[in-house]
Amino acid sequence: MHNIDNIIFDFCGVIHDIRYENVGEAFIHHGITNLGTFYSKDFQTPEMDQFEKGLLSPAEYRDYIRHATGHNLSDKDIDDIVNAILIDVPSERVELLIRLRKHYKVFLFSNTNQINYDCFTARLRDKFGFDIFERCFDAAYFSHFMHCRKPSPDGFRQIIAEQHLNPDNTLFIDDIAKNLDGARAAGLHGLHLAEGTILDLFDADGRLSTEARLAAEL
């Protein structure tokens, strides 16, 4: 039986609700019906990969979208399309994360981009009245600042090194199964949140449930 002292959460799809289809629908709203190879919820385009690694600036990504679509979209139009994926963070998840810190060191590792980051940080500060990334986590890591994205093990290794974590006592939770491969390659335990929410993984006091431990093979 492994003792878990540290938990690393994915963000979008685990803490922040998202809907991939919103992006395609937003393109269609702007008259772009042939999404071709520049957007899909089923694969990561090279340009989005670079954007999520911080290797394309927002201005460069917007220019790429204008070129790929052949539409002279405004910066605001593109930002609205990119941010359409974002839904909300329910208050009960923030309350849970705060409870967890009584028992664990809690971290975040998110594949994101500067446009989404600017949007959700502002929205969530307005909603909660505080910075949830400071209040809920010992440290928060974002791919566009790290120049590394999941499922590469390198990002996990960076977090382990900077936070002086014992991988054998650390659990990573993500809704995308392939991202767990990188975590496990770095020596972490992985838990796939295939259904339900993080509220289903912990008891009322904020400890990992027996069912969650079994699912993670702890």
C-alpha cells in the first residue's frame, strides 16, 4: 500500500469544465465551416502544440488562424473562438482543493496557452475574489510557461525536481489517458478520471477514497 503525500492535478477537464465542440461551433458562427486540419478535438495540430509550449506568441497564433482559415478575423474574434472551450470551475471543486491541503501537497500541471490562461485567470478571480492558483495549490505549472507539455515526462520531472517530491508518494490525476503515460514514465502514480468529477475521488474530509486508491493501484 503506497502512502500518497502529493497530488498533481490536470486542470481543464478535471478542475475546469470544458467543451471541445464549442470551438468548432464558434468557427462556424464566424462563417468558417471547413475546419480542415487547423482544428480538431481528436488531434493536436502542430501549431497548437507550439502555442501550448509557448513557442508561438498569441499574435503569431492569431496570424496562423487567419492564414489557415482565409478569413480576416479580428484578434477579439480569434480569442473568443479559442476561449469558447472554457466553461467554468464549480465552487465545490475549489472548496475540495482547499480541504485537500490539510492532508496533501497539491499541485497543478496544465496544458494550456496564453489566450486561455489570460481568460480563465481573470474569470476565476472575478468569480471567487481570490487567485485560486495561489489559494488551492502549493504550485501551479502551465505548459506555455514551461515550454513543455504533457504527455512528455520532462514536465513531470521538472515538477519533481523543483518541488523535491518523492515520485513513489505522488499521484497524478488527468482525464486524458495518454497523459498518464508521461507521469508513469517519470515514476509517478496515475489515476485516469474517465468519468465523474474529482469530488468522487475523495471523502468528506478530503482524503483519497478507497475506490480511488484501488483505481490508481496504490
